[in-house]
Amino acid sequence: MMKDHAKVFCYWPAWIFTAPLIFVADAKCARQVLTDVKTFTKGADYTVRFATAIGNGMVTTVGDVHKRQRACVLRFFQKKTIDTYTPIFESKTIESMVDMGLVEVQPDGSIQTNPDVKDNFDVDLWVHLITIRVITQICLGYDSSVDTALERRGMGDVAFGQEVVGNRCFFRMPIFKFDPSIRRIRRDLDRMYALLDDVIAQRRVTYRNNDATKEKEPDDILKALLDSGCDRKEMLEQLTTIVFAGFETTATFLSYALYRIAKHPEVQERIRAEMREVIGDKTEISHEDLNNLKYLACVLKESMRYSSVIPLVSRE
């Protein structure tokens, strides 16, 4: 559409009772829209559509509530904090590969390709497993792999929720709590809330109510929320929002990126060469190693540009 209508154009959604949308694909204009929060505010896509499905977390709130929620967890999304997660990224990647039968961990700790592995495997499932395990570990200190059936059901619930709400946002369709799809999402959330309640209760028993282990409590998003004194409803909606917003998008991006890389063998070879040069025979990867993978970073950024997992960000 940009080829026919330039980088700013008007679009009428499929739902006949809605107003037209102005699409902005120009970088300077988009920057102005996204940074001038007083003029361009979150609209019904967030405060109504997403909020109806997932509640009032950081993505859907506005004003002072949003500022308070954002301040509570902002440091966990800064690069210096993300760098400390590198061992978790590595361990969860290996764990997922082992669970899918792709590799075997030898007695000496080395990793070898499973000789019985098939030429084809479900890459999308693999990156989803990695992503959900990383997010639950760094946010909650929880290992989702302890119940693989519940883990995979949760992955399906999040994917369903994003598809339903995403379609209603894109086509500006109304969203109601009595909508069968929304009712299913709410049932899925009730199941997630029950799991989160158990995780929170276990955190209190293990660390908060035990003087001997208080100092050993993981410094994660759950701890920050508990320290903030927010009530149960806000805590559950914040945690759910972070999982909802970060899981499916990240996994889908990785799946797209691996697909693009697989379509270009010459790119694969350059990535392998760079990894051999930077990582070599190391058994543990550091965040410095990741920062030195310059070509891989460029490939991932180009993949993100080419196949955006979030087609639009709306403002009113």
C-alpha cells in the first residue's frame, strides 16, 4: 500500500461503524507520534480491547498508573540487566533442545547432536519452548518445564489470545466480555492466575516468611511487585501482561528470523564463521560474546525489519 499511497495514508477498516485510520510509516512522523504522549495517547486498542482480555497491566494503563507500573519494572528491561540473563538464555536453549531430542548432554558436560534426530523438526515449537521458559524464569523464578502439558497449554492459550485481540484491533472490531472468544481468554487467564497464585505463595513461604533465606530471594519482577505493595489483582495483571506481550512476539520473531536465515545458506555460513571466531570452543557464553556477534545482530535486525511481528502500534 505504501507503493501506491506513500508513507502516510488513510485506511478504512473492515468494520463499517468505525472511523478511518491514518497509517504512518514515515520514520520521523512515527517518532513524533510515539514520543509525544500528551498529544498522541493510547486509545481503545489498549484501554478497551487489550484491557478487556488481559486486564490493566503496563501495556493497557495510562497516566499516573502507567508511570508507577513502568517505574516498578523498568530496570529489568535495561540492557545491563538483560546481560545478566545470558546464562539463563543458554541453559534454557540447551534444555529445550534436549527435551525435543535434538541434542544429548554427555557425562563430561559436552553437547552432541542426537544421531537419531530427523532432518526436519518443528523450529516454531522449539523457539516457543525457549521463550516461555526464559520469561517464566527471569520474571517469576519459575521453571515452566516441570509440567510440560501445562506449559504447552499455556503457550496455546497465549497464541489464541493474541490472535483474537490482534484481529479485533487491526480491523477495529468491537470487543465485549460476553464474546465467546473473550470468555475463553478469561477462562484461560483464570487458569494462569491460579498458577501465579501458587508461585507467589511459594515465594512467600520459601523466602519472605523465612528469615534464613530472605537475602537469597531472586531479584526478579515478582520480587519487585511484591516489594511495591500492589494488590493481588494488579500483580496478577502485571505478570500476565508481561508474559502475554513478551512471549508470543519474541518466539514468532525468532521463528521468522530462523526461516529467513535458512533461506540464505551464505548468511548461515557467515554466522557460523563469526560464532567460531567469537565463541570458539567455549562451553559457556558470556554477554560480551553476544555483544561481539556483530553480523548476527545485523541479520536479526534486518529480519525484524522484513517480517515485523507487530504490524502496527496505534495512538489516538
